[in-house]
Amino acid sequence: MNAPKLDCSSLSAAAVSVLECADADDKSALAQQLAEAWCDGAISIVGLAPAPDRPARPARPALLAPREMPKRGKAGSPTGRIALLHALAHIELNAVDLACDIIARFSALDLPRHYYDDWVKVVSEEGLHFSLLAKRLRELNSFYGDFPGHDGLWEAAQETAHDLLARLAIVPLVLEARGLDVTPTMINNLRKAGDIPSTEILERIYNDEIGHVAIGHRWFLHICDERDVAPEATWQGLVKKHFKGALKPPFNDEARQLAGVPLSYYTPEPE
Ligand SMILES: [Fe+2]
Ligand SMILES: [Fe+2]
């Protein structure tokens, strides 16, 4: 089968090419091509291209509601480790689509070029994260699609598809920030299990994800400023409205502060 082609007529059209690509390896390859084409000027305009309601996905993994997901085995056991790497690969593939969606869906807004530079960087890094994890799964005699995946991330995208400020409040500043809270424990468990290659991949992802939360916060502040609303109270209101479930401590204050997110956002003084 021919590899799918990137539509280079505009950045939005290229982002839609990635969203509409079903094969996971091709999707992450297109994500890299998008970043190269934007950085070297082969794509020069943002343009307008409507984002699909849902991205195309491979036939496997089957997508389940988060509550239907089977329990992963113990973190240190080989099967538990493979299930963890699979779950992370699934998150990264979703993250490629989420970064493309935040480019295409809101392209009618008058956003500065720096906004697109930032999200193209995220597209490229999420594509790399997926490909590193997919390769690691193959080294462990598994593959992406070997386990079910959950659809929670795309549900968050649909819940915030109407408003960029809501999208920024939930995807980078709740979901990706949650990744910063839980990744150090995963890294420790992988190291204890002696799986150094997986440890190194997660360390790379962790550092990049601090940058993604920082980018999310930067543009959250930008839109708050445009709308003349107070960031902290606005974020808390949007989380209450659009995020099902509670924010789960313990929080990784150090990583969140490196990303520039103030402690007071998520640990407000009791009323
Ligand atoms: Fe990532
Ligand atoms: Fe990310």
C-alpha cells in the first residue's frame, strides 16, 4: 500500500492529513513531515481546513471506555511493563492527533505565528514519542494494537471542541500535567525492573512534556489576556465545567513549576 501523503497546501490542511491517517506508524511519520515542512518553509501559510470530529485510527487497538479497560499486571512484571508501554503509546498517538487538532480546529482565530510554531513542535515530539514506544514494544515482542486502548483523551477533545480556552484548560493543563505527576513513579518502576531502554524513553518524554504544559499555559494566558479574564479563576471554572472527575493529588509541583503553572491554580486555599 502507498504511504499516505501530506497535504502541504497549508498548515491546517497538513494537520488534517495527519488526523485522517489511520495507520499509527504512518500517522507519526506524517507528523514529522508536517514539522519539517513548516520549519523549512515548504508550508508557509496557516490556511483554513476543517478538523474532522474524530481522527482516523487503526482497526486495532479496540477503543474502550476508561472503566472497561482491563487492569494492567504488576508494574515490575514483564506483562505489566508491556501493558504500560502500550498504554503510553496509545496516549502518545492521541497526543499527535490532539496537537494537530489544536492547529486545524482553531485556525479561523487570529492567532500569531508563534502559536503555530509551538504546536508544530508538539506535533513533532508526540510523533517521536509514539515511534519510540512502538519500537520498544516491538523489541519486547509486542506491538501497538496488541491490547485495547481507552478513548478518554478524545472524549476530552470533543468536550472542548467549541472553545480554544476550554481546550487549553483541559488538555495540556489537566491531562498532560497529570502525566508529569505520574511519570516519575513509572520511570522508577522501570528502572527497578532493570528495563533501561524503556526508562530512557520515559525520561525523554517527561522532559518534553514539561515543555508541552508550558506551551499550553503560555497560550492559555494569551487567550485570557485577549478576553480580559483572570487566568486562575477562569481555569478553575473551566475544569469544573469540562473535566469529569477530580484532580488527583499528589501533584508534581516541581515539574508544574518548571512548566510555569502556579501552585495556586490547582491547590486553591480552602473557601
Ligand atoms: Fe508525548
Ligand atoms: Fe505532550
